[in-house]
Amino acid sequence: MYRLILADFLILLVCSCSEKIFTAGVDCEECYRIKPDSAYLTLELTINDTYESIPLIVYRNEVEKRDTEYVDTAYESTYYLLVPVNSEYSVEAEYIKGNSKIIAIDGTRIKTRHLSSECDEECWIIEGDELNMELKY
């Protein structure tokens, strides 16, 4: 009987604290007070003497669906693109050197999350807004 009560208590404790477990360290100064409808998708790219520019294709959903959202060329190692939240995005980056080409593909789902108990005021955060498309040497 005591084991059952202890097990129920532990499950209740873990469930009631789940938000704090996954949101520890939130800086309340960086919260959005109103639920955001868009966010910057941030891409980290390899820009150097070999790869001075990187052609990019941003797709809504998976790359295989070929639903093109945006096409551009990056000239900086950090690239920002304003996109609607609560959507899935995939990015194709082409690293071209002479006749050879390396294609980097990655994807994410940008979503908002409301943190009800972390801060004194309304707090919305954005998750999944960064992709590391850098070459790994």
C-alpha cells in the first residue's frame, strides 16, 4: 500500500514540475510578452576564403516536398530570415568550390511556448529557430 502511495506521489511530483525542469535558466528579460507570430530563422554557415557566398533554398516542410519559401545567397556566417512560427522549415545550402559541390541540408520546427510560472509577467519563448549548417572539417 505504501509503495503505491509513494509511486503516485513521485509521479505527481514529476508531472507537476515538468515545466520547470525543461525551462530552468530562462531569462525573463528576453521573453516576449505577446505570443509572437514570426521569428528569425538563424543559420550558421561556413563563410571563408574558400566559400565566400552560399546559395540557400528555404523550404516550408521537408526538402523532399520542394515547397520553396525563400531563395537567397548568404555572404555572412550568420544568416537571418524572418518566417512565421509554428511551421516546419528545411534549408538546403550549397557550398561550391570549382567543379565540386557540397550540399548541406537541415530542418527544424519553429514553435512558441508559453511559460506560465517562470516569470512575473507573460512569457513566450521561441524554440527551434537555429540551424547549424557549417561544414565539419
